[in-house]
Amino acid sequence: MVRVKDKIIEELSNAEKKFLMTLKELGETSPEEVMKSGKFSKLVEVMNAASWLQSKKLVMMSERVKNYYSLAKKQTATKDLPERRALRILKKNRGILKVQELKRSSKLKPNEVQLAVGWMKRKGWATISKKEGKTLIEITERGKQAMDSKGEDEKLIEQLAKGELSEDDVNSEVIKTLMSRQDIVKERSMVLRSVKLTDLGKEISSMPLKIKEQMSQLTPELLQTGKWKDVELRRYDVGTFAPKIYSGAVHPMQRLIHKIRDIFLSMGFTEIETDFIHSCFWNMDALFIPQDHPARDAQDTFYLKKPGRLKINETTAKKIKDMHEHGGDLPSIGWRYRWDVKEAERAILRTHTTVNTIRYLSEHPNPPVKVFSIGRVFRREALDSTHLPEFQQIEGIVMEEKANLRMLIGILTEFYKKLGFEKIRIRPGYFPYTEPSLEVEIQLGGKWLEYGGAGIFRPEVTHPFGVKHPVLAWGLGLERLVMLRYGLKDIRSLYFNDIDWLKNAPYI
């Protein structure tokens, strides 16, 4: 056994010996601490030595992800949460108030009223009821008690105002609640590594480890000068561990984009793209989405200040106005409200890529049309394991004479099969601007998962632009598809710089 240990020592580099001696003194610690105490010049030297020692079973390395939290905006701590302000308004009005009166209060911004009411109800501070056609909000006993004491979420905001906190310092349920709200808390993840000696490593590190100049081969110069007596010749082991060599590679998500693009092109489609910035007119009104639809709320959509508005064609605007108000000249009643051109002109970051296809259709109303787009979209989503404020969508449309639902199902089935999914099923669904609508489900691991929506554009969408033939449309989220293909549970991992995962992600 002694000879085996001697052999192991002979195969150690100076960096490995130095690492072992440092770790013996420190005990289990981080690579950064080894670098500092061992006086290594760079962390990469420490990590290289640790990797080799781990392959020789002399050390064990472990890592874990630790989350840190801070306020997304410093001013969050300078004012009360909307529900706290609403509670004070209720108190001044003897505990009961019409929601419409709450909207007129100067203490709450228009976009905060719905938020305040929702959280008051969720916290049990108030109840909502209807009386004589009016919506009333009334304080509860729990709400009265909450007037004199701050909730756990409010206390945590005060703590975060003093500085960043780790996951060990916060209540997991409370931080989860705050993370579900927009623009209050931001999360930062850090990979923490630790290294410790194995039993064999402890034995080796307790033996004399001399650091001498090392040479990997005997040269004529060493023999002629006699310097070979002062250097250590390292053994060369052809069976020893060698690190993998990785070539440059395209990001897994970009690889799937290339594959999807090739599939569409092979099926005879043409790719289109437009700007990220559009008016509400093209992003929503043109798709027959009413101006009071929840999706248009500032809580869900990024509205721009510069430019604040984008002019729209008066003739086209009149057609959309007529369609929204009374259904135009179709056998439709429209939405029966007063359409506002100023609301339609508001500038936003696009919330879907359907804006690309409707604009293209407005310019190409005659068949055949067969186009697709792959692009970024933006929504005011709280960042978590399944949501991103910026993500990518895949969209496609086909417009031709006698196009029908059977043709749409055939196109979708062929598309998903080319992506490598064999078990596909179609079921009825609902989407605001298609009728009929359907959803595509893929079987994976014995479970059916929804991975796309589709349908035929409603006449209210296509008629104002002179489109006289059926338009088949479908779309899906790219990130969700990548997560499915690579078995990921957290959408954020697609944008982390996890080099190991990027190197080892399979080509699928």
C-alpha cells in the first residue's frame, strides 16, 4: 500500500500538492478560500488542480445554487403597498366603499386599484359584493386587525431596503409571494462550490509532499548540465484522466430555431419579421381584441413613453372601428362599445408575433399566403421558473381558397412530426381571434402536454383588410418547446451561463 501511495505522490503536480497541503489546513472550504490561503495566482489554477485531484479520488467537490434577493426598485420601500393604502381609504369611509369611488382616490393610481382589491381579498382584509348593480368592497375583522400591524411581506420589504438577503435569511413562502408580484423583488442566483479531502486524500496529505521543479521528460540539456538531479521527473500515465476538449457550439435554443426554420422552409413557407414596437391598433385592435380586454392592462403590457403614440391610417382605422362597435357589414354585432382611436394609437412592445401575420395579411390580401415568423415578444410577467418578461414565439399562417380545419390539422401534425414528436393529438380550444380554435398536445413520459394553439381567423379579423379566403393560423412558445426537448424544469436556465450544460447539451 505504501508503494501505491508513493506512486500517487509521484504523479501529483506541484499545484495539486499545494492544493492538498492547503486543504489539509483549512478543512472543507471553497475554491476561493483555497486560492487565497494557498497563494494561488488565479482561480483557474485551483479549479484545474481540484479537477485532477477529484479524478484521482483525493478530494470531493460539491456545488449548490443559492438565491439572493433584493428590491427591484429602491422606491418600493418608500411607500406602502397598494392594498395598505386602500385599507386606509376604507377606514376613513367607515369600512365600506364602492370600487368606483376607490378608483377616484388620489392615493391610488388607476392601474393599482385592481391590484389593491385583489390583494386585499387574498389577504382576507376585505370582501367584495354587489348591491344594486354597484360593486362594493367592505373591510373584514382581519382587515381591521391589519391596520395596526404590518404583514410579513411588508416587514420583508423593509429588511430588503437595508440590503440584499440570502434564501437562508428569508421566509420561503413570504419571498415566493413577493416574487409573484411585479417589480418588487429581484432574484440573483449564485453557484456555491465546496471541496474536501477524501479518506485517501487525508492519508496522502499527511505524507511529506515536496514541491520541486517538475519536468515531464528528460532532455539532453538536463543530462549534460546535471540539472536532472535537482528536478522532479513526473510519471506519465497513459490511463490517467484527461479533460474533455469541447469545440465551439451553437446555443441549444438557437439550434432548435434553425431546425424549426428549416422545417417551415421545407414545407414551402416564407419567413417574415417586423419591428418590436407597434401600436395597440396592430397588436390588438386589428385582431378584434376589445379595448377593455384584461390583456391590454398596464399590468400585462409594456407601454412606451417615447414614442407614446404611433399614427394609424384613417381609412383602416374606420373599418376596425366599425367592426368593434357593431360588426361592420358582417352578420356580427361587434363588441358594442365606443372605440377610441387614441387608445389604438398607444405605442407598445409587441405581446405576440401574430402582429407580424396580421400586418402581412393587410398588405397581401390575395391568396396564396404561406408565411411564418420566429421572434421575441414582451409581457409584464413576474420572473419565475415558468415565466419570462421577454421570450420567443413561433407563428405561422396559410391563406388560400377552400382552406379548412382538416388542412390545418394536417399541417400541424406534419410540423410536429418533423420536430420529432410522434404521439400528437388535437382537441378543441378557445382563442380570442380564431374560430374554430384548437390546441395541440404532445405525449411525453406518458403524459399529454399542451404545446401550441391554432385556429381559423375570425371574419371580424380578416374582413376589414379585404381577405376573402380562410386563414389558418397557429403559434407556440419557443422556450417551452426547448424545455420539453431538453427536460428542463426552470425556463431561466436557458439564459444562465451554465457552461457545463451548454457544452454537454445533446444535439436533438
